[in-house]
Amino acid sequence: MADIKYYDVILKPVVTEKSMSGMADKKYSFYVHPDATKSQIKDAVEKMFEGTKVARVNTMNLDGKTKRRGMTFGKTAKQKKAIVFLTEDSKDIEIFTGL
């Protein structure tokens, strides 16, 4: 297993209608490194975003989709998604404001 630093854990935020509606309940969704654990994700969020306190983290592994072009088949890359729940007294994550 590779040594993953906290700045390598979070790849990008998930910007969908469902994830945006969860922000009112202090739920934030991110695509994360496939080898990252829940504790690494928690540490990364708390270090990258000042004033945030993570209550819990849910993760899910997403398999790649099968794509076809003519007679050639292939698969897209696997991804891992994390849903981070913040505590009530925690600050909001700044990158999601204004979206």
C-alpha cells in the first residue's frame, strides 16, 4: 500500500444536484484516492479546510462503466466516493459556497 499524504487523499468535490442538497445538513461529497481509508479522509478534510470537525465518513467504491465504440469494448476507471458529515458546531467548507 502506498504512503498517501493528506493533500493526495481528496481529488475533487462531487457537484451534483443530490450532493448540493445535502450541504444544508452539513454533508459534503468528494471523490477520493481509491486506497484512502476513512480515518485518512477525516484527517485530510480537517487539515485542508480550517475550522471543520468531521463527525463521520461514509465511503463507496464505484466500478468503472463499460463503454463501447463500434466493436471495441473498454471500461472507465474505478473511483471511490466519500460522504463527509460535519458536526453542528463546525464551519462550512468554503469551496462549496457560491455553487
